[in-house]
Amino acid sequence: MRIEDRIRIFQIYTQTAKVTRVEKKQEVTSTDKVEISSEARDFQAVLNAIKLTPDVREEKVDEIKKKIDSGTYNVSGRDVVEKLIREYKASRKE
């Protein structure tokens, strides 16, 4: 390598190594914002109502228990089969 090449390399290095002053820009202050649609609020209200609703209707269960204990709870086989078929058809539509 020749000396002239080293001098050129040194000149290029010193030119790129110079730091120029940069003005400090004002910081932009922004805040995050979340907006919830009215549909989402309605959905949340319905969801909360569902959570508060008991899974078991106690009065219905108590009524059936009393009928079973007294021996008056009778369900026809036909009613059971019809209910099973309806449930099966409903599950296939989903």
C-alpha cells in the first residue's frame, strides 16, 4: 500500500468522524387514549348480567326433587326422544 493511499484513508476517516451539532427538538407529549364503543359497553353489560345469573334454577330443581321423592315424576319416553332429536338438530346447525 502506498503512503498516498493511507493519507486518503485518513482524510476520509477524519471527515466522517466529525460530529455536527444537532438542535434538540421539543419533546412531543402525547397521551394514550382508549375509546370503547357503545356496542362493546352493551356487550359487557350483558356479559356481567349472565355472570350474575345462576347456572341452576333452584326452584325448578326443588320442584322436580319433590316429584321424584313423592313418586309423581313421570316423563314419557316419547318426550325424551323428541327432546334428544331437537337438541341433536340444533347442535348440527351450529
